[in-house]
Amino acid sequence: MVHKARFDSYDVKPATPRWSWSGKSDDGKTVAVTCWQDRFEKGIDLYRSHTHLGETGWQSRPGHNELILNLAWARDNCDGVVRIIIATPVDPNASPRSIKECFPQPDFSMSIVRLDEASGDFELERIKAA
């Protein structure tokens, strides 16, 4: 399945399937974001975007701008909760990266614990089942 189909599994729509890394449902109640598998910490419990800062130019790409807007929407309208699509890169050393395969994670959600809209830096933390 292609990346866009993974958004469909959450009933969210990316602005442009070719370059979008996030999407929002029509009713605005669900936001899904794509995260690189090799950039999670503590298993899959923590995701920090600042690990990307060694790469050049990614923060000015349209998909990143949409991602930050969707994270801000989730923070303000969805109690800070996002759904996750985990992507594995074709080449983890490439910049920009391309997706080899990706998987929705229907069994868990993540909470936005930090979002710096100016820098595009964010952190997500897995929501543990009670």
C-alpha cells in the first residue's frame, strides 16, 4: 500500500498525497502524522523531530509546513493527540529521504508534548493504556 492509503486507514486527508507528511479528517477530530521508524526513542514511546536538524532544507518543504499546521491543530482541537504512520526509509542516509514502506499504528496514539511552531521542532510521546 502507498503512503496515501495509510492516511485513509485513519479517515484523514493529506493536502497533497505526493508530499504530505500529515493529514486531518474532514470533521477535524483526527490528525495523523508520519514519523521515521529509526528516529523513535525508548522503543516507540518518544519521537523528537530535532533529530532531523542535521538535514538541510527539509523544514522549508511544503509537507513540513503542513505537518506543523496539523500538529498545532491537534494541540488546539484534539487534546494534543495524533495518530501515527511509521515509515521506513529506502536509504536512511539520504536527504531528502523517500519511503520504502509505511504502516499505520491503529493500537496507539501519541500526545504532543512540545511544539515550537517557529523552528518546526516537536516531540511526541506515546499514550499509555490505563
